[in-house]
Amino acid sequence: MKNPTLTFVVPAFNAAATVADTLASITRQSRSDLEIVLVDDGSTDATRSLAESITDPRLCVVHHANTGVAGARNLGLALARGRFVTFLDADDVIEPDFAARCIDALEGGNLDQPHDAVAGAYCYADSTLTHRSHPLGPSEPDLSFTSLLETNPCAIGALVFRHDLLRSVRSRFGSAFPQGVHAEDWELLLRVTATGCRWAPPIERTLMTYRLALSTRSSGLRESWESGLSLLARWHAADALAGAQRRWTLRALGRALLEDHTLVPILARALISSSEATPPHTLLRPDEDSILRGAARAWLARARIVGATIPDAPTLAAVLAKLEMNAADAREFAASILRPTWSEAAPRVAALLRPGERLVVLGVGRNGREAAHALTHAGITFCCMDDRADATPTAPRIRRDDLRTGDVVLITPDNDAGIVRSLEPARSRGVRVVRLADLDPPNRPIRPATSQAA
């Protein structure tokens, strides 16, 4: 094709088991004005022959010595001819209308100030590509530079960029993706945003399927943590760096609680040594437990999908007790991490509603979107409430002043204690308040999670 509109850059290293699915999902797009640049990153299996067996003239297969995923993507980008570019890993797949929807979103902006990038929603899947999660992806506030300095809410394969923007990034930073780091996707987002990226409103419909496997989900946890610390040091002002690195370490600890107990004491020491409190230092500062809890639950969802071994509540509580948590708090914290998913909780929400009551979902962040998806799937009507003016609602929005007798407020953020206190005036007017913890079946012991849909 002479002038493709969209280029798919597909880095592939020993991807013989999955690359055919990936390429098929691209060649079946509803738009045909695209090209595929597959970069075989020194594979030693049948990746190259499988890719070359596909006769689609829009596919170009390039071979080079192994340099890692960042190097492969940078090479593919250098060869790309499309006005827009996306990077799809060789084990993921996209929906047939991925290209059409993303191009429409990018071309639908102001002609004087066109959109430079768009983020679509994605879904976790198991090795058979069966969807095992609610739609994931950023909200509009998540794509601000301030929010991106905290964490990366996107999947690289669900992003499409204007090629001119990526050229500007290469000119400023020398490359789109930095090589030799673990967080190259996150760094790309910071680079494009710092270059002046104008984000289109996120596409909330699932456009990409992110395949999870035991062999890929937990590799390099320590490397990921250390790479994130280095990234934050490159991007944060000196007066904000310590706090950002501390929050990143908390997120890494949440993952380690589920995956790698050998790393837990290392991360705990890092947190204690970073504390500015007067002795005795403590692991968690006020309100930090919500970061730890949220990170652990996010990684628990992934562990369930791939069928990983998950610690039971007593084991998890014992680990937490070694982190200067008293026994009662450790048991409560462990139980809160292993509580039901929102999909499991949705039928219990329906059961607690009385005739005439209105359900109000408080919070439209990550937990709120997951709860909203589960409630919608279960056929439960609700409205949303969030104190942030820039929050993107997932249903009709109301204000706190609109709460009335007969309302049931479902709290979705992990740091629910302060929110419960703030709702006392509404409770005095007959509003009921429900937390995820309240949805546990009465007297049911906490059991180890099994491999099931998250």
C-alpha cells in the first residue's frame, strides 16, 4: 500500500504460539488502509517462518539480532509509513473495529488542534483469549501529566499515536522507547505528554485483549520496582521525588504480597527508611494502606486469571504481621485483599436493595468502573457520585446534596473509613452506606481464591 493510514508495529520474540492470532486480528480489521511491520527480535523458534507464511501484502517482516522489546519497537517505528502508529505485542489481539474507532477518534478533533493520541479500553484474558476481566483503561484525568507521574494506567497495545507526535518525541529524546529499562511503555507516555500530546477522550469500549500467562506475569518484580524508581527520578522535581518513590514502593509491596514474599522485607525496609516521621518509624503513614490494598487486589485479579498460587488469609496475615502491623489489623487487611471481586459482589448488592431504594455508586476511579461494569452486567440500575469535578461518570451523576432517604451508597474506593465518616450527615437522613466488606456472606470464612474470572 502506498500511503497507509495506520501502521501496526509488532515486536516478536519467540512468539510462535501466539503470533498467528495477533496477525489475524490485524488483517481482519474493518479498515484496509493499514500496514503491519513485524520485527522478529532474534527469535529462535518458528516465529519468523509463521509470520512469513502470511501472504497479506500489507505485512512486512523484519529480522534483526535480539535487542529487547524497546529496540524492536523503535526499529518498527523507523520503518512505519502510516499517519498513525500503534504498537501491538505478539501475544495480544484487537477487535475488528480497533483501527476504525481509533482513527475516527483521532480525526474527530478540532482541525486547528487535532488529537495526537487515543487510549482504548482493554480486557485481560487467559491463554485461550477468553475474557476474564471487566474493561480496563484510563479515564480522562488519568492521562494528565500529573497522574502519569504516579503510574501507567494504559496497555501499550490499546494506544494509537499520531506519527508526527512520535517524530517529535524521537527528535527530543533520541528514541520513542528507552532501551535497557523495564518501564519503557510508561516512559513513552511521559515523553509524549511532555512533548505536548493532545489526548482524545478515551474509548471506553474494549478494543484490545491482553493475554496473561504464568510465564509472563511475575517476571522481574524487583527489576520492575527498581526501574520505576529510576524513571521517577528522571521525571520528578526534587521536592516531590521522595513521595512518588514511596508510593511506587507501596504498589510494588502490594504485588509482592501476592507473588514474592522474599521481596517483602526488602520493600518494607525501603519504606521504613524513607519515612520522615520521628522514631520509631512505621511502615505505613495515615491513608497509605489504601495504596497497598489497591495494588494487592489488582495483582490478585491477575493471579486468579492465570491460576497462580494465592496465599490464604492466615498466611497473608502472618506476612503482614512481620511488617509492624498488629495481629488484628493484619487479619483485617488480609481479609480485605482476599474479599470477593466486584463481579462476585454484584448479586449481593441486588439482594440487599429494598423495593424503591436507589443505588448510588460512590467513586468512578478504577474500583468504581469495575463495580459499574459488574452491576451493569448483572442488570442493576444505579447512578454515580464523585467529589472530583473532573471525574468521568459511568452512569447518571448526582451530588452529595442530592442524597435522600431510600438511597444506598456503595463505596468503591479502598480508603473507605474517611468516606464513611464523611457520609454521617447523609446517614442521619436515612441514607444507607455499604462497603465491599459488608457484602461478604454472613459467617463465611475467608478462603483462598481459586482460578476464576476476576
